[in-house]
Amino acid sequence: MYAVVNLAGKQFTVRPDEKIRVPLLDVEVGSVIQCDDVLLYSDGDDVRVGQPKVDGVKVTAEVVEHGREKKIIVFKMKRRKGYRRKNGHRQGFTLIKIKDIKV
């Protein structure tokens, strides 16, 4: 059983008891969130594709933690001009655990 959901502006394939990292959500750790924005649902032979959403399917998840990804380096340079810029960036994320997919 799996579903494709739209969380925080991105699409994720989720399965029950799976942990996924999504872009930073403004919710507290330990709280339960529900996602009604299910784009596809599959349970073996039963496959439902929404146009754009599947009616009657909800995904329940629990927020495990908030964190930041590993640092990436953004380096800009123009040759022979003496132009160099170095920046670092760490993207925030929310780790959620999928509890169940209700039909």
C-alpha cells in the first residue's frame, strides 16, 4: 500500500511506518498532521488516480523532529577578473513518520 501526496509544495511517495524528510513545516514536534491532498493511491490491484485529488483518502503522519541538511557551498567565480564569492547554505527540513493511510 502506498500513496503519492502533496506536502509543502512537493510530491512524495509514502508508505505506512515510513520516515520521510519534507521541507520545513511550521508545526510542533510530536503533533499529528493529516494530508488530504492525495494524488494517487494504490493497494495491490486497486489503483486510484485523482484528477487532481483522490476523494476519501487521508494520510496521517506524526512530526518526529526538525533539523537542517548538510551544508552546500555556492561558489561563483569569473576568470581573470578577480571576482570570487563563496556562500554556504543549509536547508531546513521536518522529519515525519507516516502512521497510516485511511480509505
